Amino acid sequence: MDFKTNEGVIELFKSINSIGNENCFFVTFKDSSKEGAKAGALGAVGGLLGAASSFANGIVEGIEGYDGLLINQTERGLAIIPLRNQGVLLTLKFDKMEPQLDKATFIPNENIKEIIVKNFNIFNKKMQKVKIILENEKNLHLLARITEPTIPYQESNFAKFMNKYKK
């Protein structure tokens, strides 16, 4: 299934029972410059989401080794499908990524302490930092572009998400 179209992303999340009455689909990259880099980016993020999966509605046993995340924020929480790059990637592009449905997880709202969205830096407002703080005191550090040329739903949906959590 192609997550790069509106119809495709809906079908993907339907296939893992993660469509709500309200849906906000968008894509992010991992921010390996944050705390994850201190402990080894893949290990720390994998450990974080492994811990998150203990309350992840049993969809899957945690995710690790992702290049990007496809997220659907519903009224119940965050449905997350990891995206893995196919081949060698010099720049971050979603057109070369494949969804890893077997690694999908769900984080209910009651397990999310806070979500913060802010500018990547003072010179780049087109890239946003997304920090998801979980109840178990773990943090998920992500990056998201406000627009993605190959993802038609990114701009409108991420704008909704940003407006809700922008500091």
C-alpha cells in the first residue's frame, strides 16, 4: 500500500485498526542529533518505543531501526507505522521509504504526557522539531517538514498538528 496518497494512508491505518473519528496523518524523520545520539540513535529510539509498546494495545512489540515514522493522531492517541529506507539514502526522502506494518504500534493519549512542536532553528521554519514525552519519562525526538513534495496530505495535516502543539 502506498502511504504517499490520501487513499493509501487511510488504507494503511485501516489495515492496523488505527482509524478514528478524527484522523491527522503526517510523516516525520527521527532526530538523531538529540538524546538518542548519546546512547546510539537506533538503540535509544528502539528502546523507547519498545517501552512504549508495553502499553501499545498489543499491536506489535515495539519498533526500531526506522528512518521515518508515519503517524496518525486520532482522538484516542498516536498510531505509528515505522518507515524504512530502501537502499542508500544521501538525503531524507519519503519516496524511497517503505512502511513496516509488522512494527506498527499505538500510544494511547493517557500514556502521552506532552507533545511539543517548535522551529528547527531560527533560520529554518520549514523544518519543525517534534518532541513526544511519554508518561514513562521517555522522549521521542522527531523532525518534520511543513511540506513534503511527494506527500499531498502533509501540509494541511501537519499544520493542524502544529497549531495544536506549537510552543
